[in-house]
Amino acid sequence: MAITHLKTAKSDADRAEDDSKVRAIVEQTLKDIEEGGDATVRTLSEKFDNYAPESFRLSQAQIDELMAEVSPRDMEDIKFAQEQVRKFAQAQRDSMLDIEVEPMPGVILGHRNIPVQSVGCYVPGGKFPMVASAHMSVATASVAGVPRIIAATPPWQGKPNPAVVTAMHLGGAHEIYVLGGIQAVGAMAIGTETIDPVHMLVGPGNAFVAEAKRQLYGRVGIDLFAGPTETMVIADDTVDAEMCATDLLGQAEHGYNSPAVLVTNSERLAKETLTEIDRILQILPTADTASKSWEEYGEVILCDSYDEMLEVANDIASEHVQVMTDRDDWFLDNMHSYGALFLGPRTNVANGDKVIGTNHTLPTKKAGRYTGGLWVGKFLKTHSYQKVTTDEAAAEIGAYCSRLCLLEGFVGHAEQANVRVRRYGGQNVPYGGAAE
């Protein structure tokens, strides 16, 4: 195997050190929120966002005023994007069926898909107003039938962002709060004097938001660990450097720590992409962010074969994987660890981020090895039930159950079965005995 790193990223050790600093800050902040409630939330909002309104929750009148600021064109675009997200989420929901079967006469088994009863949706927006994140979390939770959906987003340029609030409201949020960062997810999960806690947190965010969700997991459910954006481009000679460089930098502008990786079997494409990235960074308005992200987290990996490219891609398990090769469907068939795939040069990660209909809240930091992204099913809990409807079935299943309980030494368990055998089967089974 000959895999060559033409450009390397920040070491794992350096990244781990960064993570440990974030972890300590988040731990203390969540403790402060639990102890101080609304007062602590207000202090944090003033400190980090310079924002402390009379109430962080928007009234309906405030929502209406903010929506009135959205232009007709923007309003139409928001509604179009939400329609695409809702259509796909509804198709996913329709695929999840309640079931009931009778595996033996008189024994009924089934499951029901029940919505989580309250969800807190975090919509990032301090640096860029992430309008699309409202579609992905709020609208998808609405399709799932969640009865209480609350949404929080940081202020943008010192006030609520009209487009983000509009997307939250149209998506189906029942409560909207203008709060950002750790204080937002902490308040939603822990609860304060004015915010009832939720059962689940969803939505992407920066390293602090992701770490807060990690520490709150167990107290509440979470969708997944969605940290800083990651992108990977898998490409061969069928595409050019401009396409590859654009797709890499298009995601690197998210933040200062957004990994962007090119995996290719073309040395020419690899070198030309590096040159093209330098050119684009001279003219990109978000170059301050994208250039730092590329410098510290960008990688170019040159492979000898498609099999090597596949192996590297599955090992990195990037959040977004843009595939532009002469065998895109081969990668679809063989990739097993990633957030979402974007197949062919006609599509791109931004489509998925903003409008095409698939969800953009996706696993990062190799979590794609064990989970997919946010989808309507994340808001549903599959609960089983069982029912025995005949005396004969109660006696028969009870006899098996009794013997299996005693095999493990659980006498009390066995007696639960034996009492049914005696009642419904007419058999005289002594305490602690095995039903025959």
C-alpha cells in the first residue's frame, strides 16, 4: 500500500489538548447553570453575546414583527427548503410502521413508534445565521409528532435574526428563545425557573455546544455528537482542481477547526488542487476563517488505487463525503462509515446543508462508524408490548419460562410463570418447581 500525505493536519495530540480545555469549561458552566438558573443564563448571555433582554423567550408579537422583516424572496426560499425537508422526513416516517404479530397461537407481540415528548432544538447563528438548521431539527421533529418543540438560537449582530426565527416558527417550534452556546443547551436540558427542561437535545454547534451535549447525555437524550463541520472530497481525474478546491473551502469556512480532506489517486489533481486552494483563498470573503481551518485541519491524501481511497475514507469517517469519480455508485455500495454521501459532480455538500431535503445534522469525529445523522426516526422511540390471549398459550409459554428461569437460578421469576400455569393450565406446580 502506498498512501502519501501531501498535506497533513494538526496532530491528534494537539486536538486532544484542545478538547480537554473545552471539556473543563463546559463542565463548570453546566454546574453554574444548574445552581444559578435564570440568573446564570443571563450572565452568560451578557458575557458572550452582549445580549440581555427582558425575556429570552420571544412572544408571538415579537415573532410576527421579525417575520415581517423577511423579504418575500427569502420567505419563499425558506418555505421551499422546508417543504423539501418535510417531504423526505415524511417519507422516512411512513417507512416506520407499528407492527403486531402472533408468533404462536394466543401470543401477541408488537411495537409502537412513539414521539419523544419534548425536544430542545439548538440552531447555531452567532457567526452565520444558520437558517437551514431550523428546518433540519424543528421541522423534522414536527413531522415526527413531537408535542413540545422548543428552539434556541443566539442573537445575530445584537438582536434576534428574522430569517432564523421565521424558519423556527414555520418549522413548528412551540417556544423560541434567543440564547446561544452552552447557556442555551444547558438551560433547555437542565431547566431554569422560566424554562421547563426537555427530554432530548438536537442540533449542531461549535465545540462547546457539542461538548455540552456530550456531558448532558444520559440526563437527556441527544441526536448525536455533532461538532465542527468535516468534509471529504474523494476524486479522480474525471473532475478538475477548481471543483475540488471549491468543495473543500466551501465547508472550511464554517469555523477555524473544520477538517477538509482530499482523497485522490491522481497526483496531478492533488497538486493542482493545492494551487487552486491558494488562489481561491486570495479572493474568498470568508478567507480569514477558511484559511486557518485549511492550514491546521486540511489534508491531501494520495492513494495508488480506488481500494486504498475507500479504505482511507472509511477510516476517517468524515461527516460529509463528496464523491466525484468514474465509479460513484461503487463508493455508495462500499462506504460504511460517514455522515452523508454526495454523489457526482452535479451535487455538492451545500445542497444537503441548505435545501435538497436530506438532513444536515450529521455525525463527526468518527461517530459515523456507529450512527447515522439526524432523521425523523431519532425523534421516535420504538416501544414493544406483549399480550397473551388464551389459557393454552399462558400455560405453554409459562412452562418454558419457568424452566428457563430456574436454569439461571431465578426462583422468583419462575414463580411468576408457575402461577399462570396453575391458574390457566390446571397444573399443580409447587413453589419453586418447574412447570412441566
